[in-house]
Amino acid sequence: MLGTSTTRALLGMAALASLAPCVSAQTFTSVRVTGQMLEPTALAAPTGETDRIFVTSKKGTVKLFKSSTGNVTEFLDIKDDVFTGNESGLLGIAFHPDYANNGKFYLSWTTNDSINGDSVISQFNVSATDPDLGDPLSRVDIWGPLPQVHTGHKSGDIEFGPDGLLYFALGDGGTSFDPFHNAQNLLDPRGSILRFDVDLPFPHIPPTNPFVGDPNALDEIYHYGVRNPYRLGIDDLTGDIWIGDVGQSDREEINFAPAGVAPINFGWRCYEGEICTEKPGCPDCATPGFTEPVHAYNHDFGFGCAVIGGTVYRGDAIPAMQGRYIFAEHCTDHVWSFELVGGVKTDFREHTEELFPDDGTSLNSCSGIGYDGVGELYLLDFFGDEIFKIVPVIGFKPLSGALAGTNGEPVLAGSGDLIGGQDVTLSLSSALANSAATLVVGLDRADLPFKGGVIVPDPALFVPGLPTDGAGTLDLVGLWPVGLPPEFQLYLQFWVVDPGAPKGLSASNALLAVTAP
């Protein structure tokens, strides 16, 4: 054993209470759901569905994943009809709000009827005999196909709002700087957010759309002035619309449209983010009349090249995320979130390391953020063909090792929940027999020169002189001192005396231990 009684005393209430001023909350991480996808583009599920998620592939198929079995099957295959060049393909999926009764779902995609891929929204039905199969012969086009003159800027996300209406994000059609000025042309649907009532007869136009009856605008346009709104998100609680609009060369932007406020002109091509482009046909920069994004970032410092719009979290599993908008970056795989208070961005945070710490998992070009039937979030890994779920962390998450010695790298593992003073158990294996170990505990970690992963807490709690026989357990009691908030994180690691190792130490992997109520 590893000196249980001594360590209990040193890890008591007073010692950890001294760390309280530097506590930072971290209540979620990611888990790899499956790797059996092929260039995933969008994820959705029928409302209330607890077992199944549906994922579109750029190549033209819809995959079905069941959490109860871990199996991936093919729900629908229309790849023979899909044009997949450049930014085209099968791009969006949405389930009718009454899917449980009518079995209707909708796909946004580009047809192979032309060399550039024409944009279309189609309705399909689930199979009459198998709820895990879609019927490819049930296709009915509810909008389009729209001829395209370029293979880029198709966007293509679709989502039902809490009003029961279907929203569609359509890019300006390309190429650079919208040469045909589509996004400011209300007689062209490109560069706009369109809105449909699929329960009305064709052409499915809601009478409350802002341009209905206007001869100088299309009835289906709801918002306009966007470049390549590849992903949109509609808040299930409020109906607010969030638009991740991929920029040209300077700015990536998140646009916000309050529920029921329409139309909004977001400014493209006259504005890229908040930057006036001074393009022909645009008003004077001093009097734009456009709505600026609630958040924008440039391409400097490796922050990326294409924003992946997300959604507002309304699930139940992670209370600390409730009401926050989460989004990502395609080229660098950063993940961020913030709240919008009174129309102003507040409490902006980065979550990249929380979601993908140095533990062997990684995101390889995020292509979408979707949610399941109960509002829990998933990240799509385009080139890795993977799906990651954002989950609460209660207990321990192993991080990568740091320094292997002559007996290999000591392996630290943990079990139990850090809730209300319950006991947890640490085990250390592959350590040198009859050696001495130091347990290091802290609220942060840093990468030291001798390989990454070693934690350097500030302030730190060191528990030296623990004997190790190569494999033992250590019970930690009282990891819930008075004065700490209900959510906090600790990093734990063992340093083992090893004369044959660099610097005379072998360091175990680190454990991230997080408590959440």
C-alpha cells in the first residue's frame, strides 16, 4: 500500500482549503462515440429520441448510431444522386417535429444534375416496415433544385425552430467576394436564411415571412447578407437564431437574430464581420445599416480559417453549460463558448483542452456541432470520420504520460466519484518496487521540458515519501473541504524515485479529477 493513513492526514480539509482561491471549474469533456462515419457533415435526432442519432455523410448517406448497442448502420443511401465536389454534398438533416407520428425527415443536399451541384431540400419518409431505415423512393423536393454557377459556398444547414418552421442556410454561391452581389439581392435566395412551413402546400411559404407579397423580394427569404453560413443553430427554448458565417479573408463571424425579428441584413458583401469592404454597389461605410456580428475573429495567431457555428446548450447533463452558445473552428479545432446578455457577448471561454486533453483523442477538422433528441451535444470530426459527445466529468479522466523510467512509465488510475466527501481510490502500477513516491496535487497543469503532461500546480500540494511496491491503492478521504465551490478540478500525479531515469524520477500519467453535483 502507498502510506494510506499518512496521506489521508495530508490531504485533509485544511490542506485543500488553502487551494480554494485558485479553483477553476471544469465540468465536461468529450468521449469518442464512434469512428464508423465517412466525412460527417451534420447530426440530428427526432425530438425525445434517447438511443439513436443520425449523421449525414458528404458522400450521400445517412448513418444511424445506436448508443444502446454501439452499432452503426445505414439509414439512407442517395449517393448516386449527390454531387460531392468542393463544398457540395449531403449537407444537412432535420426531423419533422411530429416525426414520431408522420415519419418525415428532410435533407439538404446538392444534386448531380449539373456540373456545379444544384441546391435542393427534399422530404423523405421512414420505411413503413423498419424504423431504422429511410425510404429513398419517398423523395419529394420541397424547394429547388436551385442552379448553381460554382461549386463553393453551398452552406446547406437545415433546422426546425420551436415555431415548427424549417430554416435553411444558403451560401452566396461563390466565388470570392460574391461577384454577382447575390447576398444583397432580395430576388436571389443565395446568401440568405430561408424559412418554410413544410405542413403548408407547395411552395411552403409561411404567411408571416417578412417579404411575403413584396414584388421586389422572394417570399422565402427571412434574413440575408450572409456569405457562407455553413452551420446555423436555433435555440430550442427561445427561438433565437445563431449563424456561423465563414469569412472571406479577414474575419470569421457569429451572427445573432432574436426570435421573431426579421428581416435582418448581416451586411455581406459590403461587410466582412465588422470590416467595411468598400465593394461597388455598397453604401458609404459611415452609414451601413447592417447588423454586426456578436462575435468575430481573424485568422492571425493560428486561430483558423472557417468558423463552425454551433448551438445554445439546452440539455440536462451539464448544468454549467446551460444557455451558453458553443462553436468551433474547422482548421484549428478550437472550441469556444459564451453567453449573450442583453445582446452583448459575455464570459467568453475556450474549451479545446477540456474537450480534447492530451489523452490520445483529437478532433481532425470539425465539420459540425449537433444535438440528440434530448439536447446533448456532439462534435463531428470530418477527416477522422469520428463523432465525439460532450459529457459531464464526474471522477477521473486520464491524461497522457510524462516521463518513463528504467521500469517503464508508472500508470496512475482512479475510481470513485468526488462527491460530498466520498472515498476515491488511486492505484499506481508499473512503478519500481521498494521505491519512494511523491503524490503531486494541484489545480492546474503545465508541460515541462522533460516531455508533456507533468503537472506543476500553483499553489501545489506535495505528499512525499510514500512507499510503493509496484502496485497498490491509496484511499483519499475528505476531498470536499468547506469553502470550495460545488464544481472544481484537481490534477493528480505520482513522481517515483528512479535512479536510472532522467532527472532521477519516473512520472506517472496525470489524472484530471473533476467533481460535479
